[in-house]
Amino acid sequence: MMNNRSKFLLAALAVVGIGVFGDQGYRRFVEEPARKRERDATQIDKQIKAAEDAVFTSARAADQLLALEQYSLPYDQELARARYQDWLLALVAKVGLRQPTVDAGMPVAVSIKDRATRKPKEIFKRYSFSLRGHGTLEQVTQLLYEFHQAGHLHKVRSLALNPVAGGKQLDVTMAIEALGLSRCEREGELSTATTQRLAYNDPEAYQTIVRRNLFSQEGADVLRNVMLTAVTFNRTGTPGAWLSAGSETQTQVVHRGESLVIPSHEVRVIDIQSQLVLLEVDGEVVRLALGKTIHEMLAASTPVSDASTAVVR
């Protein structure tokens, strides 16, 4: 027979066993299922959020495609290529480029995999064109302005300007890409919409490019010869600045607010004092002293020879 001490030890051991197995049972049947439910709930929340984001992104993409359709080339690829090529020829004729040519490449279809059928689905066609011509920097500037104002899905992929005749003329080569969306409802008509792609809608805002002709050899050298030779005052005390452009016959007398007539640069008189003139040269303020040239007073100059070529991509 067991004594009281043995009975007590067995009872204590039973209590400990019940506690251990009870704790394990609690963890297995209560805590672990609860953590699993929490993990599953978190995963479901992530899936719901991802689905909501996908729906939102799809809706936004659909709205963007719908907005772009009004600028798309027509869905018929032959008509689209012919109409856009005619538009480019009309554009170069409008700005006056000489000896213009426009070549059209074969359209390339761009597709994505449909989510439902897992088959390729055409989204748009990519059209490539090559434009060549001969003209002045003013004509090229007007060409680019008209191009970017037109409401087509197109862009200039590259632009090469090769100066000839001392930079007074340019050989122009443009590579152009245009898109035609498959969902576009127009069969053969180009878009008549206009866009606001440029910073300024007034073409006069871009005449600074023409005046500051980086390709002109004459324009690069002219500032070396523009010198302030005298400052005079008339009977009413109005000052006039005498600016020589290289010879006595080319001297011009300009007053406050007036501009100096020289090629490839915009030089405006801001103020006239007895010993110096404050000028704005291509947007930069210059203090021109008596006997000094504009070139001497500028921090740097950028001469461009007539053999140089500019390429923009």
C-alpha cells in the first residue's frame, strides 16, 4: 500500500502532466488555429487590395485609351499610312522646305496577351516615316511648331540638321513615329484635334531660336565686332548709344528699349549711361563699356562652324 507521501507525489505528477498536456492542447487547438485564421485574413485582405488596385488601374488605363483615341491614326493601316504621309507633305509645303521627300515604312502591330483567352490581342500599330528637306532655321522652327501642335499620336524620334552656306540653310532629316489604336473608330480620316504639347502656344515665342542661329558662322562672329563707340545726348537730354558692327557704315544709334539690328542675336538696350550701356543679349544682361565689344563682356561664346552637324534624339 502506498503511503501518504507517495500519494502526494503521484497527485503532483498528475497535476503537472495535466498542465503540460493542457498547454500543448491549448496551443494546438486554440492558438495555432487562431494565428492561422489571422494569417489567412491578412492574405485575403492583400488579395482584395490587389484586386481593387487592378480594377482601378484597368479603369484608368481604359479612360486614357479612350482619351487617346481622338488623336489616333485611323484603324485602316493603308489609309492611315497614306493620309499621314500626305499630311507631312502638306506640312513641309506650308513651311516652304525645298526638295521635300517623305518615305513611309511598313506598319508594325503591337499586341498583348488577352487575360481571358490568353491569346495575343492587337492594341495599336506603329508607323514609321522619314522626312527630308532643305530650308532655313526659321522654316525648320515653324515645321516643328506646327508638328507638335497637330493632334496626332506622333513624335520625332530623331532630328538631324546639317548646316550649309555658312549656316544660312539647313539640310533636314527627321525620323517620325505615329500610332494607330485598334479601337479607333475612324476608318481613314486623320484627327482634326489640336494639342497643347508646347510650353508656349504663340509661335513668336520661338523666334529666339531663329535669331540665335547656332549654325550661322556669321552669327557666331558678329558679337566680336559689336563695339560701343560713343554715347551722345540730344537737345532734350535723351541718350543714344553708338554701336559699331565692324565698319563705320554699319554704326547704329539706338535708344532705351530699342534693339540692335544684327543677324542671329537679339540685342536690346535696357539703359544708357555716360560711359556704358546696359544691354540684354539673347536674354543675358551685359554691361558694355566704351571701347569694348559685346564678345569681350560675355562670359563665353559658342562658335559653330558651317561644317558642324546637330543631331537631336
